[in-house]
Amino acid sequence: MSETGFTKLYHPRGPLVTLPVPSDPKEAFAHIANCLDAGWLVAAPGLGEGEQKEDVGYVLRGLHDSDGETTPYLLLYSTNEGHSFSFLKVYLNCQADIDAFERASGIRLSELREYAGNDKPERGKSARLDTYIMRLTRPLGVILKANPKYKESDREAAAKRNELYKIPRRLFVRWSEESSAAPPIPDVQLAAKHLQVLECYTAATTQKRLDDCRVRAKQLEFTAEQVKDQDSLYESRKKALSAATTKSGAGK
């Protein structure tokens, strides 16, 4: 065959391989079909539609504090030594999130020094700050997906106004080591995220904390019914917190 074109497909064991493709459209169609029938993959093994994988070489542990309630988070840095800035911030909202990270990385969260700042330190810029950015003994895979709420035009407009655009470009899905078993089907994953939002609303003891939960929920996509449930609980908790604040003030 005349090998004038190329395509990239994944081997079932992981490598991305460039394969020759004939120039004739019909021959190319049949050739690619044969490749897929033989077991070559369009997406990397273990990834769902729209998912991407990045390798993490360094992590920083921080703590988000809102009205006395704290949530640990991780800043993830690439294995690529040319990339010195964090590419993702992952909140560990519950013990299950912490357990998942510890299983995937092989290290305990408590082993990471806690960074007190609110910024995202550049790796290699300061010897003092680098003491908080831990190099992993082995790369840690993280699965991401594009955030449908992110808009480049909105980010550019915010930059012109010298404002921070808070919508992340990509969203955390899971640690890649979690996919060694069959990954949950999408609606199960969605139900788990929905439950986390409801738990966050229920546990909120201040309006600020309640609003923080709502901001995170709005960064994700849910079914119309789930959004309805979340909005109902949000309004209910908002009224309860307002009533508690009013009662507390009246008692003084």
C-alpha cells in the first residue's frame, strides 16, 4: 500500500503509537477499521470519553479556611521539569477523598508539610517554598476532563478588568490508579458527586460555608432533578442559618 499518511492509536497496554495509513480514502477507511478490529484503541486505556491523563511529579498540601471550617487541598505539579507551575488544584472534601489520594500515591497526607499561603508557588523559584512542594517517588496519574463552564473569552475579559477568573479550565475526575478496577458508570459517579454536595450543604454551619459549597457545585454538571434537589436544600439551609443567626442576635 502507499503509506503517505499517519494516524495515532493506543495499544491496549498504554503506548500511543503512530501508524501508517494508505493515501486512498477507501483503503485508509478499511485499514483503520482493521486496526480497530485488531484491538487498537482510539482513547487511552482506562479513560472515558473526553477524559485526559496527566502525570504528577510533585504535590503541595494546603488548607482552605472559611469561617473556621477547613478543607485540605492539593496543588499538582507536572513530571515535566519544564513546567514549574501547578496545573490543578484538588480539594479533599471528605475522608474518602483523602483515602483515595493516599491509596493512589502511596503516601499519607500527614507526611506533606502544610503550606500556609493562599497563592500557588512556582516550583524551583524559592528554596524555602520548595520545601513545601514534595517530589513523589513515582509519578502519580490523574484523570481530568474539560470544564464545560470554562470560557476563554470570559477569562480574557476578567484579565482585562484585573479580576481573577475562578472557573477552572479542567476538572478532577479521579486518580488513574483507581481505574485499575472497572470505573463506575457515569451516572453512579454523578450520583456520588451529588451526594457530596448535599452533605456539604447539610454540614455547613455558616452562610459563607454554604455559599462555598454552592460555588463548587456550580462548577459541575448535574441532572435537572439533582440541581432541583440541591437548590431546595440550599434554600432550606439558608433559611435555617438565617433564623439561627437572628435568634442568636436577639438573645444578646
